[in-house]
Amino acid sequence: MAASVPMTNGVTQVRIAGFGGQGVILTGMLLGKAASLYDGKEAVFTQSYGPEARGGASSADVVISSDPVDYPLVTNPDILVALFQEAYVRFRPLLREGGMLIVDDELVHPDAGETGMHAIPATRMAEALGRRIVANVVVFGYLVGKTGVISRDAAIKAIESTVKPKTYQLNLDAFSAGYERARGDRVS
């Protein structure tokens, strides 16, 4: 069963943050696409990245609602996915009280006493699948499995309609690995 995700007025704000090259923007696009095209929800996706193609700060924000979205920007995320230490430091203070924090446990070292956090070895799991580059899709699967903010079927349809056909199976395997991990994990 998915964890309860706090919402404000039926709206879920999600911020995915890391550095360029981690697939942060693709992850946000998959989430928004799944919500809007395949789950019948309203969704707004915005992205932010530095001038560097790889290595600079990058974030993807998705607002999901059952009604039209009144305000398209994420201010206090209900869900924060941090894939890089700098992203954790910068955005953790903005996480809504009682919100859900998901981190890649190899790349983010939370403050002592951090509670309500979900740590996943996404990079290590992606490497076990043969391609480190799908760590973002492992995290996407984990987010879907842990929160239920979109359906599993919608997420798979978004992957299928977005990634190149030759990488579909790898991405599906990465999503499934993250999703199954979420179903068995407990909060730390």
C-alpha cells in the first residue's frame, strides 16, 4: 500500500532535484505526462537548470491535481526527491511539514536526526541493471510505488511513449526495480 502523501486543497506538489545528466527533467516529464495523459488528472510541469549541460543544478517541478491547477509553481513541495547533496541542502527547508523526502542514499547524506525520509540505493540498483543512467527511472518507480500519486499503469504508459524503443525494456526494468523496492521499504 502506498504511503499517504500530504496535499494542500487536493493538490500535490512534487520537486525532483539533482544535477544535469541525472535525468531529473525526464523524470518530471514522465510524472506529469503520466498524470495528465494516462491518469486523467490535471498536471503542470516546469523545469529549471543551469547553463551547464551536465553537472549544473537541475530541478523538475510537477503540480498534480484532480481540478485545474490554479498556481503552476511548486512553493512548498509535498514530495521532495533529492538526487544530489546540494539539492537536499537547497530544497529540504522548503519541504512541507509532514512531506515526503526521497533521497539516493549514495549521493545524499541527510542531517543527523532527519525523520520521515525514504532512502533508496538508486544508482547502485541502476548499475545492477547494467546502466547507471537509468537511476532516475529507478527513483521514478520508487516515487510511484511509495506515494501512489499516479498509477503504475499510467507510469508505464508514459515510459513507453517517451523513451526510445531500444531502451524501453531497460527503463521498464529500472521502473519495476524501484517500484518493487518501494512496496517493501519502511520509512527511516
